[in-house]
Amino acid sequence: MASVGVEWINNFPNPCDQPELSYCDETSVGFLNGMTSRGHTSKFNWGDGNAWEQDFRDPALGGDDSNWIDNVDFAHFSSHGSTSAANVFSGFFGGQQDSCTWRSNQARFGNNQLEYLCIDACNSLELTRDIIATWQSAFHGLRMILAFTDLVSDSWWTGGRGYNFGRRAGNSERLTNAWLDECYSFWLDDNPITMAAGRTQADAINRRDNERLGSGFGDIPNSEVSWFAWRWRS
Amino acid sequence: MPVTFEAKLPRNIPASAAVYQLPPVRIGAGTLRATAKSLGLADDAADVVTSTDLMAYNQGRHRVEIHRASGAVAFYHRDKYGREPEKPFDLPDRRAAALSRAFLQKSKIVPLAAARLDGMTHLHSAVADVETRRVREHITDAGVVYRRTIDELLVEGPGRFAMVTLDPEGEVIALRSVWRPLGKRAGKVKLKRPEEAIGELEKHVANLQGDVTVTKATLGYFELGPLDRQRVIQPVYAFVYVVRHDEVTMKSAFVAHAGDKSFGPLIGKKRFPAPVARRKKP
């Protein structure tokens, strides 16, 4: 059984002032419920002021991810997001523990436990940027990122996507299929995308298309990641 | 800050519209088998899987699921859907549209008379090595999308669609639909003027931080997604808007009753309430 942790932020008071969101709890807690309904284990559910940037930063860089995001098999983050022209993704928090944003260039995931990371935030696997430049340094045993290109909706009507994906992922369905099916929205133009790392081109494609809980692919050290494969519907 | 409109509501609004009941969805082994048969599966040895939220039917390499709350259907070939096909995808859009229409006609999953071709999606696959970062991208399937209409009004919302997915050979490898059967008329409403709905939208976004731009604005019926029960279908004004503030942009929707009376809410409570947790600062 997989261990699952989620962090979500709807409220952004000073000094991390941003427009308020309304349904990040729906997507993250929904995902958690979908997974636990299929027998997996909830390790933490941190929302708003309890969601901290240091949970996403590697200890080598002064963070605490080996006790949180990198201490579970499957993690889900829901909040504001953006990827800069310098190819750095920022995920936004509602408090400064230690910073208002976690950044992809300070993430080293999978060197403890994390295998799959869902980022339910805008421009998180952003195709108008260089997604390899953005995320290569984060793959230290992490196998896949499941995220969005362009904007993703914050609304009750699409908020069930977290649960719908969690149910399928928890059922050991193929993760890319499940993420793309459940997160794509014709009405609100949500465009999900998944990316997998591999040692070779064939390995990256195989993992992208066939990774699921219990698939047995194994972790890849960052020094051996040579290819990335990604998929999206538009 | 005033709202910017990149999309506008139609000028000609009907004077009134009907409201329809949506019969409760009842799913059982019989419904599941009948749906599987309509999708071309033999009424043969199969596994039926049942859970609180859906029922599923696995036969050979095919799977059919029906959501209990909505009757939403998902059908796919477990080996072919979402995998690299053996040949390049070069099926013309017109051919894909014709094949998908024929499939829907035969399966009767949705009533074609109430379906309008809404567009084509494609599944994209890409790879690159970390040294050269040269991206190789190609298409692997076509998803033909049909949109529901009721009394010639388009239906909005996370439901109201059927998507037929075809592989390079033109084989249907998946279908997804959220399309609740229409019941009897529940009543009739006079439609409010668009200006009234715009006023409600402006009130809804008044306190948002940032610049608000409306990117879609429609009058239509409204159908919920697969997780939610829905008892009536009624006309709405639906807006999709974007808010830009410094480094972040967010996107959301606002939906208002288009009729002079409501036959039920358009939005529910949160489905997954978050427990209150306390966390000690380090």
C-alpha cells in the first residue's frame, strides 16, 4: 500500500499576499480520499497556514522534505503556481515557513521516498517553457510529475478531479491515462500533462505510459536520468 | 477595477426556456451488461466489479465503468488506450468524425439528435534527451468531442459531452461521456436579460485581487460532472474568467440562473471537507 501526503492553500494573507483560491482543499483532500478509499495510507494533510515551503526543500538545501513530501510515496500539492522565463516553477504558500514559495530548483525528490508528485497548479509542467530545464534537477528517484500546462481552474464544478484521479491511481490504473482523463476539462480548458524520467528513450516512454502503483519500475538516481517523456491532450 | 470582456453573451435571448427533470440514476448489473453490449462487447464471461461510487465490467481487454451518481460512462481498450501505437497517426479529422458518429449511432450511448460535433482533441507524446533537449513530438490518437444540446440551446458545464477516441487504424479505443437522460418537463422560466447576469458576475468578482477578464460567456443549460447527482437541468448564464495579479494568474467560473426562478442550486457544498489540523512551528 502507498503512503500519501497532501498540501493545499486557499488563503494567502500577508506577507504572502496573493488572490484567494477556493477549491484547493477539494482537489488535494479529494485525491487523498480517493487513495484511502482504495486502501492506501494517509500520512499528512496540511492546508493553508499548515502548508510550509520547507516541506518541499531538500535537507541539503536547508529544508525538511525528508520528513514530509519526500517521506511519502505519492504527494499532491494544490495552490497558485507559475513557471518563470528562467524555467523555475514556483508553488505559492499562505505563510512564510521559511518562504512564500517553493521552487523547482531547490527540490530534490525521491532521494528519500517520493515516487509520484501531483501539482494541481497553473503552469506547473508548462509547455511554453523548457520543462526539462525546469524539472530535471528535481528527479532524484522521483518517477513522475503529474501537472498542468497553462492555467488550471479553481472551481467547485471541476474540483472533483482530485478524487476521481485518486480513486483510479489507488486502483493501480495507469497513472498517465488516469491523470489526463480525469483532469482534462472541455468546459474550462484545463490541460493536464504527465512527465516521466528514464535511463533511455524507451525506458522513459515505457514509464510514462505504464507507471502505476506497484508497477515495479524502480527509482533512477539523478545521475542516470538521460531522457524524459511526456504526454498531454489538446 | 472594471471587468474586461473578451467574450460577450449573445444578443438575441429567447423569452423563455423549459426546465427538465433528470430521473435518478439507478445502476445495476443489468444496466452494466446492457451498456457493455451496446459498446460492442459480447455478453460473455466477464468480471463485474462493484464499489460505492461505480460499477465496472471487464471483458477481455476492454473495460466499461458507470458512475452511480451520474450514469457517466467510461469505456476503453486496456492495451491500446494511452499507449504508443504501432503506426503513425495520420487519420484525417473528417474520417475520425465520421467513424465516431457511426460508433455513437450504433451504440446509442448518447442520442445523436441532441449531439453537436464540438471539436477534435489529440493525444500528444513527446520525448527528449537531457543533453541535446531536442524534442520529438507526435500525435497518437484523436478524441472526437460531441456537445449536448437541449431545445437548440447548448449545454454548459463539466458534463454534457461524449468523447470518442480513435487510434491510427480508426478503431474506437475509448469513450467517455457524461450525459444524463432527459426526463419530463418540470416547468418553464422566463429568461433574465444578459445585463442582469453580468451584474451578478461583477458583484461576484468585486473583491478579487487583480485584473479580471471574462474569456467565455454563454447562455445554455447546465450539466454537472460525473461525481454529482443532479435532479433538474435548467438554463444558466455561464462565465469563465481569469484573474491576473503580479506573478500569478488564476482561472475560475461563475454560473447564474438564467431563469426568473430557480428549480435547484447550481453549486453544491464541498465534497471533501478538510479536517482542522494544528501544526507546531519548528
